Amino acid sequence: MTTDVDLTTAVSQQFPSALPRASLDCPAFNSSAAEVAAVLKYLRDAQGFDFLTDLTAIDWTAEKSPRFTVIWHLYSSEQHRYVRVAADCTSATEPVMPSVTGLWAGADWHERECYDMFGIIFTGHPDLRRILMWDGYPYFPLRKEFPLAGLPAALPDAEISAETGAGVIAAPMAGGPFVATPGQPMSAAEPRAKDEAWNEHSEKTV
Amino acid sequence: MVTANSELTYNSKIEGDIIVTRADAAINWVRTNSMWPMPMGLACCAIELMASAASRFDIARFGAEVMRFSPRQADCMIVAGTVTYKMAPVVRRIYDQMAAPKWVIAMGACASSGGMYRSYATLQGVDRIVPVDVYVSGCPPRPEALLDALMKLQAKVKREPAASQLLHP
């Protein structure tokens, strides 16, 4: 069984441009969009990482360059350990990354979700459609500039939309977002408290 | 329990084989006591809906135990759970497929108002796409709350001008 140090040396010997990435748990590597498919194939075939546990992306906000980073988490069912691989998309406006559906069939839906939420195009994907939002939805909801409440859009079904007059609206946040604030007493931290001008800790003013 | 219908009294000693009543009362009595639900179970509220149908709470006591998975055979759509925008047109289409007269119960916070899902993906209240008769609070509501909603809906149905609606739709 190879240790984490062995894996780091082996990968850096095989791919000199794949540098170790800061990590608090499993070994991790930074790769590039051009090389990452080869790194992942090497990890699967030569190092025994036979299972793709997760595939996701990071949006570092529109000001940063590179803007998008795609993350792969691999697991070895023989060695019982994980490895993380990251690669930046070169373009911020049309982020592109090679698909790994040829290496792990399970990457199919992960990449569709990643495309749905971040708008990253996975080249070579057999069926790159939205998976959570509907076809024709105009936004990528997990991009940083997209508000949690959403933006106005058309319903998936134009016929129903015409009959009901309903559409996608920006959700009324009602003092939200609906998350508790840490470091406060529960009565002030819980979402309901943010919606009220007063509670037992602050007097009603109006 | 469903309150006794004072308009449908029958004393065989006085009336023999003849019952006199108003058409509204007779029609509403029929509709009230066998209201077949269309279980639009979309999230955790559907678990409470199932509990309402099971032996402990037993929605059969109110004549609404026949859950129909075909909208053609259902009278009352119980929207139990979070309605996403992707699902919303489907809910409306199923509602359209139900035969009139039909009613809608919005069960729980999500169906009533979007609940805690103030987000881009969630319909902010099912009343934006279908007319709702009864809203049930709770996240999720207990089965008693759903039974209460059913009783409220039955009370509402009993007040409807059923005969004139049938004659002049």
C-alpha cells in the first residue's frame, strides 16, 4: 500500500506540472485543464482510484482570474483512501473542462449538475443537459453573482404560464436568508428573529 | 366529526317513504362525505399525509380514504410538500385533469407560501398556479391538522350553491 508521500512523489514524477495542493485531509493536486484528464486516468489506472466520489466546482467570483476551478474527489476501494484533484478553467466567460465520463460512468450526472449550476462545459460529455433546473432556464444559480432569491424568468411550460399568469419571481426573502447567525443567543440568531424589529434583547422602537 | 346535517332529517313515521330537502343540501351531502383525495405528495408533508391515512388517524372516518392516483377520479388535490418551479406546471396540469367539482388543500408551509425555501428554485406558494381552498400551517403539519383542514373543506363544500352551479356552470 502506497502512502500519501509516495502518491505525491509518484504524481509529481509522472506529471511535473501537477503541484501539491493545500489540503487538511487527503492528498491533493493542482492540475491544468489540458492535463487533468491524463492525471485522472493515471490515478485510476496506475494508483487504483477506481471510484469517483464527487465532482464539483468553485466560483472564485467574477473579479478573480482564473474564475472557475473544477474539483474531483477520487476513492480507492482497495486502499480505502481519497485523493483530490483540482484544475482551473482557462476562460471565465466560457469555462471548459474535459469530461471524465469515459473514465467513470458515474461522472455523467455530476458533470450535468456542474454544468447546470456553474455553466461549465464538459467537452466529450455524451448528453450535457441541465439536470436540476429545466431546459431553457437562463441562469447558472451557483455562480457568485446570482442572488439566492433568484431572478425573474419564465416557467418551464409556456402554456401553463399563459393560463395562470405565473412566472419565476425573485423570492421574497422576508428578512432572510433563512439561516441562523452563529454566535448569538438562539432567540436572536434564528431566521424568524431577523424578520422582527424587536425581541426580548432589543426593544420595539416603532 | 362531520356535523349532522340538519336539513337532511327524516322521520319515517311522519313522512313515510318521502324525503323532502333542498337540492343543494342533498348534493353537498354526497360530495362532502366521499371526498376522494389526489395525493400530490412532493416532500416530507407526504409522510404526514400517509400517516393521516393509516390506522392511528384514519382519514376514512371522514370519507376521504380513497387516495386516487388518477386525477380523473379525484375530487380534492392535497398538495403536500415543496413545489419547485420545475414541478409547478405538472401540478397545474394534474389539477386541470381533475373533473369538476374539485378542491385544493395546500398542506404545510412550503405548499402555502414557499415556506423556508426562499430560493430561486421554489414556487412561492401553490396558490400562484391553482386556486387553494384550505391552507394548513405546519412544517410538516401533524395529521390532526390535515384532518382539521379536511373538516374545514367539508364545511366549505356544504355552503356551496351546488344546484345553481350545476344548472348554470
